[in-house]
Amino acid sequence: MLRFIALRLVKAAIILIAIVTLNFFLIHAAPGDPAAVMAGEAGAADELFLQQLREQFGLDQPLLTQLWLYLVGVVQLDLGFSYRQQMPVAELIGARLPATLLLTGTAFVISIVFGTLAGVMASARVGKWSDTLISTTALLFYATPLYWVALMAVLLFSVQFNWLPGFGYETVGGNYEGFARVLDIAKHLVLPATTLGLFFMAVYMRMTRASMLEVSTLDFVKTARAKGLKKSVIQRRHIFRNAMLPVLTLAGLQAGQLVGGAVLTETVFAWPGIGRLMFEALAQRDYNVLLGVFFVSAAMVLLFNLITDILYRVVDPRIRAS
């Protein structure tokens, strides 16, 4: 297991460097110049001022030189400096990352728990009205745009009924402490986490249902039925455990993608995470912040993939033996 983890870490490091390099070229190939944007906002877009800004940002150097300096900084965990925010990128992302992890982690738990539960219920009642109801509801959430669900949730639960706060991380000026602050953040978390989790919950429901129906037709399940085992025991020990392998793979892939989905959710709900930070940096042409967010997102995807591979070897003895 240690050798397996070490090899995966080496591969992950190589892939991460390749992703950073590709993102660097893509960002610099996009139209727009951060120096020109800042000069325009300052009302001083003369050539001398632009040249001074480009020298300050290091944009006057050859592109390969800029890439090399950036890669050296990334290896040292130095993601550069944001001249728009006037602070190091690593510090800026570090301040926003806990909010994103709280949002995406809660949405991930909601989606996988309720999605898997709904899939199990649907597979146990295949062909009945309850199976149709669950499948139709899941398809509805899957087909509905995420931003529309977010806006409707704000209008319904915040504006119309005033049950939950619609925007922000916590109450501005509330100055809550201890458990009161935790409760306040939890209230603000309900709408964005549920909205983000609904889409992925539908995916897990469909995957769990299809996987369990497929496993239920295999020979070892027929043997278990022939032995006279209870239906609940067959569902739990034989069908569910083997059906979870594809779901586990999907969860590992989508855990990292939740950060991408959080861009819309954080923007609509004014949630102060790195998704909203990336949206702001894109509008401001803040290259270093964009590259820093891409780096952290890619690292999270690779980390979740590694965790998925480890869990695969724990759950399935055949993979562990190989």
C-alpha cells in the first residue's frame, strides 16, 4: 500500500506540473492585459504608465521566462502576488478556501447520502410508482440549470417565506461567537449547499439504481437467494457492497469537480469562497489569482482521485490482491 501511494504521488506531481504549465499558456493566450485594465481604471492609459505596470507585473519578460519563474514559485508553494488585492495569492486563497471546503463538503455529503439512499429505494421498488417518482424527480433536478435552482431557492425560502438567509457567509454585523456563530453560518449554508448537492444527488441516484439492478442479476446473488438468505441481507451484503464500486469511482471524480460547480453557487449566494474569487479574478484579469485557483482545484481533484483508489483497494479485495 505504501509503494502504491508513493507511485501515485509521483504521478500526481507530474500531472500537476503539466496542468499548471497548460493553464499558464491558456491564461496568457486569452485576450486582455492586466496592465491595460488597471491603467484604464486609473484613467492613465499612456504608454509609459503601461510599460511601468508591465515591468512591475513581470509581463515585459519573455513568456518562457515567466513560466519558469512561476513553476519555481509553485514548487516552493509560492503562487505569486495579487496586485489587485495587494496580498500574496496563497494567503488570499487560504482565506477563501475554508468557505469553499465547507460548502462543497456539505454538498458532497448531502448528494452522496441522499442520492445513494434514493437509488437503493428505487432499485428495491423497480417498476412501481415509487420508482417512477424517484427517477422522475432525480431527472428533473439533473436537467434543471444550477443557477436557476439557486435563484428560485432564494426567491422562495428567503424572500417569500423568510425562513433562511439568502446571501453571505454569516450575518453582517451580527458579531456572534461560539455556538451562536456556528448556528448562524449553518443557516447561511443550507440554501447554497442544498442547491449544489441536488444536481449531484440526481447523478448518484441514477448510478446507484442502475448498478444495483445490474448486480442483482449476477450468479452470486442468485446463489445467495437459493440458499434462502433474507432479502435484506442479500441487498445489504451482496448487492449493495458490489454496486457501490462504480458509485465510489463517480464520487471520487466529482468530489473535485464540486469546486467548479461552486463558481455559480458562490456567485449567486455571495458565498466568499475560491469559486467567487476565480470569477472576480477573471473579470479583473488577475492572472496570478486565476492560476492559483486552478492549481488548488487541480490538486484537490488529484487528491480525491488518490483517496478513491485507496478506498477501492480497501472495499474490493480483488484489487488489493492484484
